[in-house]
Amino acid sequence: MLDLLIDYQPDAVVHFAEQRAAPYSMKSSWHKRYTVMNNVGATHNLLAGLVEAGLDSHVVHLGTMGVYGYGTAGIKIPEGYLRVRIDTDEGSEIEQEILYPVNPAASTT
């Protein structure tokens, strides 16, 4: 990784190198540890390599949008955009759409 970064000197890196986490990591304790070690380790290696190579590259990191624990809340997790009200620093309230994650338990892939 370090040699590639030094040779190519990228202005940006798109980081997709992760194990899909939510459904896979729920299989067992071993799968959970593997997923965390793989995903955190891959990101750490990339960031450490950029620092060691002396690069100031942009990193676009896309990981799982799976969320744990909402299945027992008695609600269906909306997918896509969700309209929310947000308090501003000035004390007023604004309404905005935010991207909301999918329900990992419903995944078939």
C-alpha cells in the first residue's frame, strides 16, 4: 500500500475496502471480530500509509450503512431520506431531509 501511494501520489483515494458488516458480522462472535479487525485495519493502513508517504490526499470512505438495534424498537426504519426538525445554534428550528440508513435485518444480499 505504501509503495502504491508513493508511486501514484493520488490527490484522492476512494476507499471501498470493507467487509459488509451488518448481516455478516451478526453470524457469530468470530464473524464480528473478523469484520471489525478487517474494516478498522484496512482504514488504519490506508490512513497510516498516507501519513508515512507525506501525502495530503482526500479520502472518500464508504462503509456499511447498516444500523444495529432498531429492530426491537417496534418501528420500521425508513430507507432513503427522512424529514427531521433540527435546533440551530441560534435557538431556532429548521426542517431538513437527512439520509437515513437501511434496516440490516431486511437485507437479502
